[in-house]
Amino acid sequence: MLVQHSGANVARYRIEEAQVESELERLRRARDAVAQELHGMQATLPGDAPVELAALIDVHLQLLHDEVFRAAIAHWITQHRYNAEWALSAQMEILARQFDAMDDTYLRERKADLEQVVERVQHHLHGVAQPAKSPEDGERRILVAHDLSPADLLRYRDGAFAGFVTDAGAVTSHTAIVARSMGIPAVVAARGVSQRVRPDDWLVVDGEAGIIIVEPDADERLEYQARECALAQRRKELENLSAVPARTLDGEAVQLLANIEGPEDVAAALRAGATGVGLFRSEFLFMERRGGLPSEEEQFQAYRAVVEGMHGLPVTIRTIDVGADKPLDGANRSITVNPALGLRAIRWSLADPAMFRTQLRAILRAAAHGPVSVLFPMIGHLGEIHQVLSQLQTARDELAMRGVAAGAVRAGAMVEVPAAALLAEDFLQYFDFLSIGTNDLIQYTLAIDRADESVAYLYDPLHPAILRLVHGVIAAGARCGKEVSICGEMAADAALTRLLLGLGLRYFSMQPTQIPHVKQQVLLSDAASLKEWAGQVVAAQVPRLLLGAAPS
């Protein structure tokens, strides 16, 4: 199914003064229809939907009701006497240029959210209730569009579409992430594809390789049909591994933990066979809120729900990881030129001790209901270690003064900046464990904005510097007799599992959907025999060349 981008066909004409009010009413009706549509999506979100989706729909609703944006569109109608479609398109063009001129990557990415909202309003102005209709004949189809929002994607969670392709987007976009979590093959940023593909064309979408084949020949169809059957069989086999302990052939126990965003993710973690929560991203409790920051009680209830839901399995809660590009409601923080290097993560928390201790008290209270660890993000200085541990003790003292029960917690630090990796052994004099956040460690070590398409090709987890830093941290943990885990995307990449096992890693944390794939590699591996090969990979100038030479 081909969904045309309405922005390419916007009519432009002048209206009479007597038509102004009716044109404004058309715009209001279209906007109200979109609001009703988005509220309907929120109300029908499945229990296992990624927690980011509700927040993203909230963002779209806020953009839709933004008073400045609405007034600017109305100005085109009342003062310049243009039709509603053109007024909306003209104002979007002005804002698009402003977004493109921004230095901040996160803010530039918000242009896509605004474009998706405008697209929805345009469809209603054109008399189309939805950007696309699901096929009714049971035929599996590919959705091709200029762009899709995560909210659009939710409409197709019933499996009506076998995959989707868009002109716009990036592999790190919210839509692409949602598609992966739903198991839908997708190729994004296929420039101009919606203009080249015809409605009745046959397509093959290879989401893993990022390939689209238009009008495949008979041999190509047979090849991909066979591959699809094999993948379906593999998924079924992997599901049977959920109850099997993750243990290597030579008897090494491996902990496969889950990364989650909220209590609603616990069920998926348990179904996948997770042996605990290795990363609870607590910032999702704080973001996109209209009524201020969550209270201690609200946070406590969320943390306790996860702890109790895991039925005695360990839970690691990371303290709030926001940055200058994602200010919290009511917080007075200026946006820096490069937010990745600014007031973010633990720096943010230490700049607001009252907020920080509120969260720490909630975590300590939840620890009275099961095993809990607290994880501090982006630690880079020994001085920060002393500050966070002092705040943790103060929070415990405050609870004691109130007579509120607090549990024991293990304290750990994220290794996300090269400084932390190089000082891992020093850090372990103060912390009970370390967790390597490879996403940011790669970004900071290689000086690459991982959300920037123009330098995405340089983002390489197999860069020798990255592997040597990771190996150094794991080795430091072994010398100190303390746990080291990886909670970044490297842990979820089954192609890297044997390498990480050979380097001595025994704690992997990832999205629940990836646990079966990694577990399969663990079960097929002999950890002892991988050690020498892993050392050779780390020492190589081009590690990728040796990756396929792992001992069988």
C-alpha cells in the first residue's frame, strides 16, 4: 500500500473575507479530529507497548495544541486570506527552516514530530480520516510512505502489514525503534522510495540488511520466502529457551538481564527468561509530564511494582538520566550548544540535591521489598563518587528520621565516558559493581553523535579503542572480584556474544526481545576456548576481520 505525502500536493488559493470564519472552522474541525484520533490511540495502547509510545503521543498532542503555532496559522488565513491547507503548509515551511538551523540534534529531530502532526491535519482537511487503511482482503502488504509516526505504526500492530518503508527517518528514530520492538521489518531513510514505488508493485523488505527489492523476480521471491520460513521456525525454537538456564558448554553461568522503562515491561522480561532487571531507566517516570515531577510516593510505587513483579529476582534502578536537551517540566536549565557534553545524567542530579534525594529515598524504600541495586549514570570524576554516596547516605538518614523502612542496596556506576573506563579499578574501590553503557561509551570515545546520519558510518562497536576499553573494565572487575555488566546495544548483539564471553563478561543486559538470541549463543559456546581468540581480536588493528574466526 502506497501512502502519498500530502505536503507535496497542497492547494493554494485566496479566500474572500466572508469565508475567513468558515476556513478557521475547517481548521478547528481538522485539529479536533486529529486530537480525538490521538486520544483514541492512547486509550487502546496494548499492555506490552513500549512505554515511549504514550509519551510520544503526548508530544504530538502538545504540538497540535501549541497556541503560538495555532495563532501563526490563523494569521495566514485572517490577514493573508489563504486557504487552511496552504496556511498550515506555509507555517510548517517556516518552522522547518528554523528547526534545520538549530545546533542541537535533539531539537532538530522534533521537526519530524511536527511534520507528522501537520500531515495528520492535512489529511483531515482533505477529507481523509486516516493516512492509510489496512488491507481488508487478508493479503500481506508493505506500507510505503514519506514518513510514519510511532502513533501511525500502532494502527498496524494487528499484523495487517508485513513491513514498511519510508523516505524519511533514521535507524535510531522512534518509529524504527518501535517497529523493531513490534517485530515488523522496516527500512527507513530510503530517499524518494514513495515516489518510485507504484501501488501494485511487489516488494521485498529486508529489515536486517536495510534492503528493498522492487518487483523481485521468481528466484528472488522463492529465496526470501524460504528465508522468512526459516526465521519463523527459528523464532519458535528460541521461545522454547526461555526456561533453560544460560550456561556455557563448559559450565559457566551467565546472567541475561532485561532493560526496561517501567512496571509494564516486567511481564515481557519474565516471558523472555530474564534473570533480573539490569537497567530500569527511571527517567521515563519524569519525562513528558504536565503536572511537575513525580513525588517520592509515586516513584516508590513504580519501583516497588517492578521489584515485586520480578518475584525476588534482582532489580537495578538507574537514577534519572536526562540532559540539557530534555529539560524536566518546571526545571530552569539552559540548553547548551552540545547537550551531550553539558548538564546531563548525574550532573543534573547533583545540581538539584533535593530532587536527587527524593528519588534515592524512593529507591531505598523499594529495596525493602526485594533485592535492589542503584546505578549512577555518567560518573566521570572521583569527586562525583563521593557526592553521590554522600547523598545516598543522607537519603537513608532522612528515611530513618521519619521512621520509614529502607532496604540495603548495592551501589554501582555506569561506565559511559572514557575517563570512567580508564579509572575502573579506582571506581571499584567505592562501588559494588559497574555497568558499561556501550552506546554512550562509543559516542564519547569516537566523538560521534550517534543520532547524526552524516557520521553514522563511523559509529563502530568493533573499533579497537572501544574493545580495549571494554576489555579493560571487565578485567578490572575480575581483579577486584566485583561484577561488571554491559547494558548497551553491544550486549544485545548476538554476533558479539562469543567475543564478550571470551573477554570474561558474564552479565548481559538488553531489551527482553533479544534475550533468546543471545542465550542461544551462550548455550553453544565454550567460554574457556574463546579466551585466547578474544584476546587476539582485541589486539588486532582491524578486529572485524577476526570476528568470524571464533573457535567452534
